[in-house]
Amino acid sequence: MKTLNDFNFENKKALIRVDFNVPLNEELQVTDTTRIEAAKATIVKVLEDGGSAVLMSHLGRPKGVEDKFSLGHIVDAVSEIIGVQVKFVDDSVGKKVEQAVADLQNGEVLLLENLRFYGEEKAGDRDFAEKLSKCGDIYVNDAFGTAHRAHASTAIIAEFFPEQKCFGFLLAKEIESLEKVLGSSEKPVTAILGGSKVSSKITVIENILDKIDHLIIGGGMSFTFIKALGGDIGNSICEDDKQDLALDILKQAEEKGVKVHLPVDVVAGDDFSNDANTQVVDIYHIPEGWEGLDAGPKTNVGFSFVIAQSKTILWNGPVGVFEMKTFSKGTIELGNAVADATAEGAFSLVGGGDSVAAVKQFGFADKVSYVSTGGGAMLEMLEGKTLPGIQAILD
């Protein structure tokens, strides 16, 4: 696996695919700089070697050229984080871009305009990829968040750099962390899967059952399992058409010697709101008109006990509606348990949009081993799929 450390960038232009798909407020200012910060080490390495960096990214889902999706709005934020005044060109390919690249001096950084202003980017157009490839001597992919897409700038472009291509520090770390969980993990290995739907996690569960010892199932998806096992779940969220599948997952887990841990009690609300009336009830006996919105106290103790025994932990998905303070305790307790296990020497990987948001919101980001930056890409790797953006560098 070739990384940045395999290259010296002195007098070279590194063409780096970053993931600067960051949230902007109504004033078009960056509200969360995590993804920019994550790419900093890669960019700085190129500059310190004595080279220059050409950055390319997408932002949002524009329909053609839309000013609100222009990467021009993030130049100040990127400059501040990298520590270099970033130059910007308001196009991704063409004469203007070629001139800006030609004028780029060692130690300088140039940001290209939003790649998705061109439909050819998502279409994986080879001609567009070839035009982009003219912007650098060495291609670096550091965008894990888009590694599962066969887009021009993530997969096709690598063809034009047969020997001069590598992974950036961020993408290399993402691959390494996932392989640690899926491959050479220290046992016992525990996977915590939450969120609302079983259907979005089926393939993940089936792929990881051979690699784990414990499976904690929480959040909205647990009610599909409880109902399938004969429980009364009141008004709780449930995928009725996935009940047979839930039973099949439990059967597969038993055959493979994986212990499945489901919630035993829940904090139920009489309304989906922070101001709802609440009561703690047995998960198999949720009254009509009430819905389970957070893990209950006995569940929290049970889950924490399993996590404390674990040496490798994968956490994907919250165990309650943590966005509402009333129903955030289960996710916070889970975070505390994962943080404590990590402090005792366990390796913990957190990934998936909601889990990452929870980890940041409750201050656990520095207390776990690794927080993944790519939701969809991480899930596809957990499903055992080969990601086009990664394969393109390995080929």
C-alpha cells in the first residue's frame, strides 16, 4: 500500500483529492471544519518536502454551477487551518486552471472549483479525469468519504498516474483502522450497531459475524428484533417486513458462536419530542401509545459490562434519539463505556454519521482510538466491498 511516505514531493505538484464537503451556514461560512483538519497532515507533508499542492473536492449536490456550492466560500477556513494563504481558481479544468497550476510555486496551495459543477465527475468520465490529471505530477487520494464512488476524481484519474499515486495520511489511517477491526483484531471483538433500520445494516452484520464475539444491537433497529421475538413494542419504530430477517440474523449468530445483546428496558415517551412524558419499561412490554426512544438503565449497565471486557470495539449508530436531551443518556453511557475500555487498552473505531455526531457532541472524540470520516464508505468496507477509490490506488 503506497502512502505519502513513499514519495518525496520536492519540486513536485501533488494533485490531492480531499473531502471538503463541509457544512455551511446561511452566510456561507464553514460550521464544522473537521474534514479540513483531517486533510491538514497530508497537505503539510507535501509543502514541507518542498512541493506544492493542488486540491480538488466536491461540495454538496449542485445542479450545474450554483454559487452557494462554490468552494470559494471555504478558502479562508482552509487557509487558516493549513497555515498558508490558499489560492483559488473558479473552475476545475481548462485553460484558466492550467495557467493557475503552471504559476504555482513550491510551498503554495491551490484549490480548484467544485468538481460536481461538471456532470462528468459523477459519471466517471475518462476525458474529464484526464484533464484533471494534468494538474499534478503525483496523485494523492485522501478522501475516504468518497472512496466508495467510482467518480472521475477518485477512481478513473488514477489510471493516468500508473506509478505516481498513493494514499494520503487520512485515507491510509482509515484503511488501517478498519482492517484492525476486521482482520487482525485482538479478541474479544464487540460490534455495537444502532440507528433506526435493520435493513441498512444487514450486509454489515452478515459480513462481520465471522469476525466478532459480541454483537450489541440498540436504537430503533432493536424493536424489529424484539417484535420478531414476540414482544409488544407499542408505537416504537419497526420494520415489519424485516422480522424474519432479524430471526435469521440471531440464528446465524448462534451458529457462529456470537453472543447477541439486545436491550432489556427502554425509556419510553408518549410523544416523539423532548418534552414527552417518559417512563422506563421492559422492552418486551411497551404500552400502546408509547414508543421506545432511549436505552433504559438496566440495558446501559448490561451493554457497559460487555464493552468493558472487549479488546476491539466497532461502534456504528446511536442507541437512542440522542439529539433530544431527554433521550440522550443511553448514547452518553455507551460513549463512556467505550472511552473507559479504550483507556484500558482496547482499540475502538467509531463511524457512521450519527455516531460521529454523538461522539463529537458529548466530547468522546479524543477518548476513542479512531473516528472515521466516511459514513457510506465505512459501511461498504464493513460489508466486505472493494471501494473503487481504494482499488484504483492499489492497482
